Amino acid sequence: MKEKILNAFKNLGFEMENMEGLGYGFNYEGLHYLWVNNDDEEFLSIAIPAVFDKSDVDELDFYKIIEKLNSTLKYVKVNELSNSMWIFYEREMVGEEDFDKLLPKMILHLEHAVRFLRNGGEEAASGNDDEETASEDSEDDDCIIEDVDLLSDND
């Protein structure tokens, strides 16, 4: 399975870097991704590591942002690892997967999640599969939430 996935990344034009035990890293649209290599051949996980540092906001606000992303966005989940926010797309492998079609969708959903985070949650959270919309460049590459209140519920 590992070779099929690596070949699909290669077919898509990605240069994979072995991250010694973590998996394989690659870059797309200014973001660094990680294909998490694990022993479970029925599990596929791609992450964008360290998209937002916990020290950049109040701890409660950090967890509010994670909760907002997890409850709003489709297909991705957000976790805290090493005092930073990581975004994951995880998928169970069922039968013969077409990785050349599957991997781009996973990558675009992850990119969408980062744009949603950077835009303060203002853009539509549709998880849109439209590649043109999902791959627009973000002008803010700092992963800074200017106003945490944008992500708060208006209760």
C-alpha cells in the first residue's frame, strides 16, 4: 500500500521527503503537508503540521478555535500536538482506492481548513470540492488569528 500511495504522489508531481519515522513531507501552495506513515494499511492520514501556535492566543481561545474548526468543517479534524494546532484528514481504505483522485481531494480539504483558519472563520465552510475555489492563494501566510471573536458563537 505504501508504494501505491508514494507512486500516486509522484504521479501528481509531488516530491516526497522522508521525515524519518513520521512519514513523508511535501509542499503545496506554500503549505507543508505530512503523509503520516503508519503500520495500519487500511488507514490513510495526511496532516498540515503546526498551522497555529498555542502561545499566540489565550489558551481558552486556542481550544475555542479548535472546537469551531472541528464543528464547522467537513472531512478534517483539528488536534493539538506539541503546543500547536495540526489539521488532519484521515480516511479508512476500503478496497482498491484511486489514489490519483483521492489524494488531491484530501489535500484541497486540508488547504481549505487552513484558509478558513486564516480568514478568521469568515469564509463559507462548505468543504467545497471546486478545485479553482479551493486552491486560491491566501494573502496571510502567518497563520495569525487577528480577532478570535470571529470564531466565537454568537450566543
